[in-house]
Amino acid sequence: MTFPAKRPRRLRSRPALRRLVRETRIAPEDLIYPLFVRDAIDEPQPIASMPGHHQHTLESLTREAEAAIKVGVRSFVLFGIPARKDAQGSEAWNEDGISQRALRQLRNAFGADALLIADLCLCEYTDHGHCGVLEGEIVANDQTLELYQRIAVAQAAAGADVIAPSGMMDGQVRAIRSALDQEGFQDRAILAYAAKYASAFYGPFREAAGSAPRFGDRRGYQMDPANAREAIRESLLDVEEGADIVMVKPALAFLDVIRAVADATEVPVAAYNVSGEYAMVKAAAANGWIDERRVLREILLGIRRAGAQMILTYHAKQAAADIPCWDEMG
């Protein structure tokens, strides 16, 4: 009987060896925490489909950010829910709108200790729920870009470090970069939702942000989930237009796309572990069907292993608090 000369199991035999040869690691600073802030409420409102998350008041938003900072998460992406909506979504660029007030409050509270990313879209602000202004029932791309420019400048003036356009309008990065530069915000980065798919995984977010479209859907401007090469094209266009970071959204069903975009571009790549992915883990864990800690660890490692250098995830605070214990899980 012959015995194997090469034994990969040797490097798995002891916890210290497993730690030493581990190829992929995650730290709290790799995670970006999405937060919702809602105008004209007195108490934070629980989001039923996203256990543990709330539509925050300005005060509870600050407390939640502080709790995340304490466990090492220092990057936040902010979604605002206005009390008033109209056809253009004008509260999105109102200097006293909920997002701008929240940005100023977080900046004043935490200074340079927090990286503030402003999601730039109109779906939360329009009375029709689409991501831009309408011509009939079609989103008008170029007219929408003019509004995106106004929003970007308002967000930068309120204290956003990074502007993150998520509407999937053609030319949105170039338009926003131009507006920021003209207004003296050359130092503000753009995190482009470069490959944002028209996905069923966004369902809980639409409850959280009050952003479901009143009619139709977003397949006319968000990407077809069947397409991967198109994501590379979109990402390269955004880099050419001035994007500093490109993002793939959602993450789990598009790990191959994350890898393809990471291989094709020279800028950092982000991935969004979206609300439906979060909700599925929480629901399965609540029913006792999975070990939530281990599953979450595998999900985040898988996204990182696919090529994402940063992960937007609703698990951010929970995961960051648990990362020091991951070695105990093998």
C-alpha cells in the first residue's frame, strides 16, 4: 500500500496553522453599514422584513452609528425618507431635507471618525417611486441627470465624503463628477452603482425606504440578471467617466460578476449584500434552520473572495462585533 506524499490536511490540523495559511480575511473596516433616516417621526420605526433595522430619527441614527463605530465599523451609507414627495423628488436636493440634515448631524457628531456615503437616487423622494423624472411612464435619462447634479452638490455640501449614484442612468457619473468639480468638491469620491441588477432581492429595502414604484418596474434602466459581460461594459464606462469605486448589486447571485468586474477594472470594487439576502439569513436563523454566525461568516468571505474589497451589508455591526470570534469557528 502506498501513502500520499502530499497531504494538504497537514495545514488544517491545528487552529494556529489554519489561521496562518488563511487566504481571505475580513476586518470591520471592510464593511459599510446602510442606515435609514426618516423625516417627521418621533421614535425609530422597526422594519418588519429586516429584523434589527429601523427607520431612524436623527437622534437614533446617531446612536446607531456610534454603536457601530464602537465595534470598528466606520463607513456608513445613508438613505433618507422624506415626509413630502413630488414628481421630481425635490426633497432630495433640499439643503434642509432629511438626508442633508442627517449628514450634517453625523459629521458634527463624529468628525473624521466616520466615512459618510450618500446614496444618490430619486426613488425614495418621488411620488411615483421611480429613480428619475418621467416622460409619460418612461424615466427621462438626460433630464434626470440634471437633478442628480443638484443632489450631489447638496450632499457634498452637507458633509458627504462619497457620493453613490444608484439610479443606473446613462452618463450619471460624468454628470455628477462635473457638477462636484464645478462647485469646488473635487475631493469627494464617487462610488458608482455600476452593475445594479433588476433584482427580486430588493423587496425588504422597498419597505424600508418606501421606494416601491407606483406602476411598472425598473427593468428599463436596471440590468438584466442574465447578463454578465454587460456589467463589465457598465463598470468600464463608469471608470472612464470618473468613478473612483464601482459596485455590483446584489452580491450572492452575482459572485461571478463581482469577479469579472474585479478582473476587468483597476479601481476598488464594492459589493452590496442586499436586503433580501439579509432577510433570508434572519428568517432561516429565526426558525433554527441555520447557524447564523457561521453562515454570515461564509457569505461575507465568499463575497470578499469573489473580488470585493468592501461590502455594503446590513449585517455590518453584527459581523464586526463577531469577527474577533471567527477563529473559534474554524
